[in-house]
Amino acid sequence: MFYILRHGRTDWNEEHKLQGEVDIPLNETGRQMAYDAAKKYKDIDFDICYCSPLKRAQETARIFLSGRNPAVEIITDNRLHEMCFGDYEGVKNIRQKPECPVYLLFEEPEKYVARDGAESFQELYHRTGEFIEQVLKPQLAAGKSVLVVGHGAMNCSIVNQFRGTPIKDFWKDMQGNCELLRVE
């Protein structure tokens, strides 16, 4: 069993812009969400935290884990960055644009084909699968309570690989901002 947390809100979340790998920081709402989540989940013990290198996830992890005794080490793992959406990063309201290739990623993921510099599901699953095999599974086998802090699509890829969820149901376990999910 492990826990996975999505980062707090950003200005781009509020503007309905596709973030991807663009390094957008938390806004004040996002910071407050992280503080609130820290209080809500204060009784869950974590031995170690693995985090995306992007600012919004790093800041969420720091706030969420602040004040814990013993302190929880936060390890940055570059394989945990958000899915790259290529030329479509920064585009507003992508789910209302059926002519956009990235639209299928959200509406019919099994038909999605990466274009214009975007990352494919195969690429996403390869890097997050490496993280699962090389880091997460060994930590769990050692009896550690692990927290992963990341992003919407990246988190879904880890959860789906653990649960054997097919691509057509990719978004089934999509988390809201600062939502903690227990994965068994």
C-alpha cells in the first residue's frame, strides 16, 4: 500500500490551461489547500516521499509534510514530472476543442495519438513504470509507508499500472487538487 497526492491549485488550473511540463507554481489557494490537506491527513505516517521536480508538486510536498516528527525526507525523482502535452501546453479549455489532438487524451484516451511534441501513453508508462519497479516496489517490499506527490496524468499512470486499469479508463481515479489517494 502507498499514498499518492496531487499538487495544489495553480493559476493555470483556475484558468483551465493545460499545464503539462510547464513549471507553474502554486497560487495562494493551492498553498492553503496543501496546509488544509496536511491537517486532514496528519495522522497518516509516511516513511519517505518521492516527488515530481516541478515547483507546484515540490511546494505541495513541503507544505503537506511540514512539521512532522520525525521529518519525512522528500526525494525528487525526474520520472514523476507531469505528462508532456507538447505544443498544447498553455492552451485553454482543451476539453471543449474536439479539433485538437489532445482532446482525445481526455475524452477517448484509447484513441489518443501523441503529436506535436506531446508524450505518448507508452512513453509516460515507460518512465513511471521504471519508477514503480526500481523505487516504489522495493520500498513497499521493505515495509515502508510511501507518499508520491505529483500530477493528474502522471498519478493516474502509476495508479492504473498498479491496479491493471486499461487505457480506456485512464482517468477513472483522477484526483482533485491536494486529494490523497490510498493505493493497495
